[in-house]
Amino acid sequence: MKLQEWLVNGGVEGLSLLQLEDFPDTGRGVKTLRSLKSHDVVLTVPGSLLWTADVALSDPVIGTVIRTVEPPLSVDDILAVFLLFIKSCETGYDGRRAHVELLPTSYTASIFFNDEELEICAGSSLYHLTQKLKQQIRDDYLQLLNKLITKHPDLFPLERFTQDDYIWALCTIWSRGMDFQLSDKQFRCIAPFADMLNHSLDVELCHIYDPKLNRLQILAGKEYKAGEQVFINYGPVPNNRLLRLYGFILTDNPHDSYDLVLTTHPQAPLYSQKVALLESIGLQVNSTFPLKLSDPLPLNVLQYLRIQRLSSSEISTLAVKHEAKDKISARNEAEILKALDEACENLLAGFSVSFEELETKIASGAYQKGSNAWAAAHVSIGEQKILRATLQKAKELLALVICANCGKANENNKRCGRCRKVVYCGVDCQKSHYKEHKVLCKASGE
């Protein structure tokens, strides 16, 4: 049974007006054979044809076996086992096997980069997460091997359930899966044919899952003419995630981010009080903050650090306010901004290839456009841009806390009346610093 026949028989609507095609920029995608207005229904896929954890668990052949695994398998592992089981079948499951046969045989996610390619973005969150992901995959496969595969060799022949096969299945799920937040859970699925649609930021978010009707729909995210490629929008995904999960990047991606991880050690002074204060404003003791060019130093980062660096005399004051939106004290603010300054400097120094060198290599063609090296370079450039912006913001804020001449953090420090960009603890420091400051000050006043 061919895929299209299975989909039509299964109740998929809209197929007759769509066609798979290879496009020069994006590769295989979906073309519309009719004009579409924004929000027109393009494709409807019934839930019975989706690849989901529930469908796998209810499968009459392997469902019971998967359900016996303790602790229960993750959604991704359930889907991976289901995919590989269908792929290994020589009879039955005709429609799903037809779908599997159309899936890519290889992927370009960052876990497939060689050491030299990955080293180009060393220092980036992509680099660290990719290394961590590789180890996690090895660990997860070993558990799957021990808990399921070796116990049921008749269902899961080892030669078709190797670690490489497992990685292929995971990449299929990551690159082709769709996620929806339902009222009671996170729902992940792969929708046959809909999984061929490519990503574009130029369209609205246009894929919806209706749990009551148990169906997935693709809507037109913009107007299309007949013959144009139809896109979906994956959402505000940064390049470090696009490359890690989907195997591509967008140049000048407006959603690029650097994930700043903040944590407080349990042995830190006043730990329990600080944790309570963090939780009172919706932050966890182990928190990850996405830094972006549009907001390189979010308020919640400052809030976290202000609480983290509280002294015993300051903590009672903040406990009454239950806030950390504003400066708590000059001492506290100076400490957190100096720490941020140092952290950003260290993070930038940790990149294996500098921002300037990467831009030069891209401009000169040293990294072939579209290659792994080229993609890794773009990710590194994006993250370094953000960290530079965060560093600059921290320096600007610090200049409004410590005296520009003597460096003291004083509650009574006053801003320069002309430029308003630096502060002084008194007239003597202002006069002493004027020779150094006057060029910047006059330029700011122009």
C-alpha cells in the first residue's frame, strides 16, 4: 500500500490539492496546487494515523511489552521503539511502513558533526548541549537495550535495533515531531505528510491539534498562489536548537539566544531563605535564562542575582518587599554586576574561534555555505553577539552604581549632570576624573 492510499483511506483531507516536490533552497517540501487564503485549511490528519506514544502503547503486538518496562519509557523512547519496530516489519502495517520508507535515511543534526566541525562552535551552548546529548543517547540506548530489546529478540532483532538505528529514530522524532500543550499534558506526534512541510518565519503558527476531535490540522499561515511551497512555523526557535534538533540554521535568526544557567549551592549562606525568596517571584534555584539581542540582560536575571548575593542585613528588607525588581543596595548591585561582567568575559574567552575570525572565514568562503562548519560558525557568532551585548549592558549598569573615579559603591552616588552615564561619590572625584571623562561626556551631550 502506498502512503497516499493509506492516508486517503484513513480519512486525511486535502491531499489531492498538495504535492511533494524538491525545492532548490529547502529540499523536499510540499507544494499547493491551488491558491490559498490565510487560515484556509490545508490538510487534516485524523488522530488514528498520527505517530503518538498512545498509539504505540495500544499496538496489539508491542504495546503490552512496552507497558511492562519499569520505570516507564519516555515519550521519545516509546516513539523510537515504535518507529524501529515498524521499520523492521516485513509484513503488516503497510501504511506506516510506506511512511517510514519516505523518511530521510540520514540527518544533519549537530550530533553527527565530526570533532573538527563541532570544535568551531566550542564555547557555545550548542557545543555543550551536543556533547551532553551524545552521552545521554548512549546511556538511554543501553537502558533500552537491557530493559526491552534483549528481553524480546523476536520483536526487536538486535541487528535492526542498534545504537545507530536508535539515533536515526530519535532524529526523526526531533526533526519531524510536533508538540502541543494540552490542558493536562504535553502532546507530541508525527503527522504523516504534514511532516514534509518546511519551516519559515514568514508565516504564522499554523498547525493545530484538536484533542476533542482527535485530529491535526495545517492551516495556511499566509496567502499562497498555486504552485508555491507551503510552510509551517516551528515557533521562536534559536539557531542552537534548530541545528541540534532539525539540522539547519537561519542566517540572522531573530530568535537567537544564549542560555545562561544560574544556580546557588546548598552550602551558600542563607540558602533556605534565598530559595524561598526566589520561589516567591517564580524562579527556581536552578534556572536557565535565554539571553537575546533584543533583551540581553532580562530583569529576572538581575532579580535572581540580587537574591543570590543578599547579605544577612539585606535579606529581611527584601523578605518584606517580596520583590527584587529594583536595586536592593549599592553594595548588592555592584557585586552582581561585577560578577556578570566577569562571567561574560570568561564565557566569551571560552569560545574556540572569535567572533571576528568566524565572520572573516564566512565572508571569504572558508566555510562552504550550507556545510556543517558554516552552520556551526553561525551559531557561535549568534551566541557571541548576545554575550557581547550582555557584557555591554552590565558595564553600563555598573557605571551607574560605582564611582567612576574611585570605584566605590555608595547609596549617595550622583550621576554626571551632563551625560547621565556615570556616577560620582562626590565633587572631588568628579573633578579628579573630568580629564578622562570629558571626551565621552561631551560626545554624549551632542
